[in-house]
Amino acid sequence: MKIKFISTFVIASLLLTSCASVFTGAKRNVLFETNPSGAKVFVNGMEQCVAPCQIKVRKDDKVDFRLEGYKERVVIMDADFNLVAILNGFSIIGWGVDALTGSLQRVNTKYVKVDLEKGSNKQVFNDYMDKGNITKVAINTNNKSIETTIVLNR
């Protein structure tokens, strides 16, 4: 009887290894809507869809909403502890796999609605240029990024 219990426990712990990664994963489907509709939805700088739409996102993803004639809005996806990970029990391997795959935390919302304000993002740049000068432009080809330093006049 004791051997049967131990073997059942060992088999169960092996089968339930990395439960959060297997059952839920690190991404979650989220419905994005904008008012007015038709805004382009960018996740981490990559265009994904036109709102309203449903896409999979991870924790800490930066979601941008852009529509001509409106100010850009940004949402950072928040996450909570993934309760399915508790099924790992005492399995260090399971906790490690879930941590490496990002499945210990999961996006905590299924719906995001953003109200866009009329205006232009170009105006923000023009305001800075009226009050300052560009002192440095650094182009990093490895990271594919451009860093601009604007010094504001007093």
C-alpha cells in the first residue's frame, strides 16, 4: 500500500510539472475596443489589428492605439499570479519551467476599451521644438532604435 501511494505521488508530480505553462500559458486573449473604432492596435511596436479586435498579449506588453486625428494612447498590460501554478506543488522543476516561460503570472483582464481624444501627437513634438533644441541623435542599428535628446530653453 505504501509503495502504491509513493508511486502515485511520484507519477502525479511528474505529470503536473509546469502546470501553468501547460494549462494556461503566458498569453491571454484580450478584446480591444476604441471610441471611435478603427484605431490601429500596436503591441510592442508591431501593428497587430484594427480595433475592435481580439489578440493574445503577455504581461508587461505595451499596447498602442493610433488613429489619424486623435492622440495616441498607450496601455501596459498588467498581470496577477497565475493560480494554476499552485498545482506544481513541491515540484521545483515545475516552478522553474513556469518561471522561465512566464506562466507564473497572467494578464488579469479580458477586455480593454480606450477613449481617444481629438488632437495630434505632432503638436507635442512641435511644442518641444518651440521650447528647445535637438542636441543629440543616436541611431542604434543593433536594437533598431533612435534616441533623440532635446534640451529645453528656459
